Amino acid sequence: DIQMTQSPSSLSASVGDRVTISCQASQDIGKYLNWYQHEPGKAPKLLIYEASNVETGVPSRFSGSGSGTDFTFTISSLQPEDIATYYCQQYNDLPPYTFGQGTRLEIK
Amino acid sequence: EVHLLESGGGMAQPGGSLRLSCAASGFRFYSYAMTWVRQAPGKGLEWVSGITGSGGDKYYADSVKGRFTISRDNSKNTVYLQMKSLRAEDTAVYYCGKDWSMAVSGCDSWGQGTLVIVSS
């Protein structure tokens, strides 16, 4: 199975900061990568699909980039409502479609 | 509007069984694959199982293969996860998700989850 290594595992930033999360795949997955936001007790929310496509309705401060094995997720200007855990997920070839370990984002 | 409602969670003993259901509405159910993921206490999301829109192809994580069975009833707009030989490590909140295509891919909508506790 493809392993996804996400970093950092936790991150503390101030409102207005630029935040970056990395995700590395154990093999080439092309651009078959999603980014999800998950708040405690809530349903996960798809933010980015196919590495860089922003899901409809998602604020433009969220973006993604990368291909192959290295991917980046960015929040251009952190807002208080962005406090959550963020996950990458690969969906290359056939399942299982593994998630990264998650990045818990906190406000300083 | 897509709506997914999981049910069937609860307590089970190790070695026991539970069947989770996910009732879907707001979209053409038979046209989309469906997926189950879970989150154990203090842990991250784990992909568990997926089924194509037709139900013809089913996929499982290694951790549940041979113990869990995914199925769907397109006449009832419902996807199921039959869980047998439950273990303590299966304790988690289980979420069902609607994939964005007939093939298992990624999910653009999720339910609120149902809690499964495996304990003696």
C-alpha cells in the first residue's frame, strides 16, 4: 500500500499568517491527492482535489500544489475558523486510499 | 443537497458483530461510489472500505479485510458495513462518504459519523 507522510503533525500560527503543510507519498501518485479539513465532532470537508483544484465553495485562501511524490497545502492568510486537523489522502490506482497522519492547526 | 446519515453504531464485545448503515439523499445514489472511513480515539482518519456505484467492485483496508463486508442497496439509497470478529482496535467513529464518481475515488460529502465501541 502507498504510505503518506504528512508534516508537521501540529502547527501553531497567528491569524493572518501563511500556513504550509507538506505531504509525501511513498511512490509516484501523479496528481491523485486530496486535502480534507476535519473539525472535532463534524464531518470531514473536502478542500482540494487532484492536488490543486479547489472544491466549489471553499475560500480562495486555501490552495494546493505538487505532483508525483511531494505535495503542499497552503492557507494564505490564517483565519480563526480554520482551526482544525488537515489530512492529505492519495487516490492513485486502486484502493486502499491512504490518509496522511494529519496536521493539527492551532491559533497562537 | 447531499445528506448522509449513519446509524447502527454502539457497543459490541470483542469477537462480536455490528452492521452500520448509511442512508443517502439529495443525489442519484446509484451513480456514485461510497466509502467508509473511521477515526479511532486520538488517532487520524483511516480509509476502511469502498464500493462502486453498481456495487460490482468492493475494496478493503488490510486491517479489516476478511472481517468487514461493504454492500449497498440502490433501491433503498443505503450503503452498509457489516463488521464481524470485532476487535478493540475497531473502536472508532465511522463516517460514510459519497465519492465524486461511480468509481471509488475521493469523497466530496460526508456524514456526521456513528460511534462504535468494542469492549468487554
